[in-house]
Amino acid sequence: MKQLKLGLPKGSLQQATFDMMQRAGFSVSVGSRSYYPDIDDPELEAMLIRAQEVPRYVDHGVLDAGITGRDWVVESRARVREVEELVYAKQGLRPVRWVLAVPAGSRVKSVKDLAGKRIATELVNATKAYLKRAGVKAEVEFSWGATEAKAPALADAIVELTETGGSLAANNLRIVEVVMESSTVLIANERAWKNSWKRTKIENLALLLRGALAACSKVGLKMNVPRKKLSSVLEVLPAMKMPTVSSLAGEDWCAVETIMDEVTVRDIIPRLKRAGARAIVEYPLNKVIS
């Protein structure tokens, strides 16, 4: 049987990735001490490894494809094909940021003020490239963890990953500049991409994940509407394109169905009710394929 070797990120992205795979139609489970998740697709052979390592193993062909962060692709300088950007992270549907941060009381106002200073980070190569672009010479040392605790005792500044900035503030650190933004990405080995079966499998996975991601912020809405009130109801609906309208058994009524942003539903449902809609049903979506 043909199989695609897929790397899934262990650590902070793991649960969000498993949830996204579930929405895409794949049931993924793994034991607490296992590195080989079970997927209900015999054509996928998955391995759970750190996101930092996924690009390297995909580059070397140990894995055909993998899900990781664009930051780790840049950091590892891996020669891989980016197939799909998937904007989700541990805490939400947004990119993450690697930021230059200093103790709250530091006199550092910009990266220029760090000339000759020491910076601790896990993102060494990308940080060095950032400093080079800024024309700043500083010492960049690899941090094995607990980076937020290293300034000011062990480093003058840090470059650290953040989604909200809350953890940095809790550690009395102030963001100076953004070094880079990163999103989750689906990547592929170049040789695997040239294999027609593997490429189709990877493209199918990308399509389903893209659809699952699009559905995260959307809901479906359906309702019954008297024909004489249809125009008033349609004026309320901000459909992705046009809502689906179909006739009901009674000639005086029709069914209307649409998809919309979840955040707008709470405001729109009362307006739909006042416009004449009845039997309004809101339902979740797993995938939206455009």
C-alpha cells in the first residue's frame, strides 16, 4: 500500500493540529508515551516530533510532508516546498510573533541600542539575520528554555515567541520590536512533490485543512421565510456569496440557508426574526471549501 510519511508537531502546536486534523476529517490519537499517532487513513503514516525538527526531516526526505511553523523553516534553512499556510496557533487563529524584549526598566528603545550586547533566544539564525539587516553587531546565544527568565541576569535582551504578549509582561519584560511573524505551514519534500501520487495526497490534505481552517470562524444558518418577507430577510444576510433559497411544500414559504462569520450571528438573528424569518437554526461547520 502506498503511504505518505507525515510529520506532526509535538508540543505547543500538537493539540491545535490534532483538532484541525479532526475538522478536516481525520481522527488522530496518540498514547502519552508514543511518537506514532494513529490516523484513520491507511495512506498516512504519521510521526510526532518537535516542530523545530520537522523542516529538517522533510528536507532530508525522512518525511514526505509535515506541519510546522514557518519560523522553523526559516531557522533551519530547510529546502522544502511550502504547500499551504494555515493560520492557527496554540491559543487562536492568528499568526505568532518572535519579538525582541528587554526588562521593563531597560534603557533599550530599539535594536540599535543592543550593539555589543548579549541576546538569548532559541531562534538564533533568524535573529542573526535580523541584526544584520539592522546593521547591529551583538552576541546571540542559544537558549535551551526558560528564555524569559534570562534577562537581565544572563542576557541584555531576549528574542522570544509570543501570541498575546501576556507571558512577557508577567515576567516584567517589554517588547521593543517584532523580529518576525510566523504561521503554521504544511510543507513538502521536493522529491515527494514530484511524485504524482504523493503530490495528490499532499494537495488533498492541504485542501481539507484549508477548508477546516476556514470553517473555524464560520457557522451555517438556515430558516423558513414567508415569500412576502423574503426581500427583507435577504437584506439582513451578509452571505459569502448569495444565500440558497428553495421552495417549501407550501407556496407561500421558502427555505433560506447561508454561511456567515460566527461573531456576527448574535446581532443578526434578532434582526432576522424581526424581518420575518422563522424556525431559525444555527449549526457548526467542519469545512468550508471555496
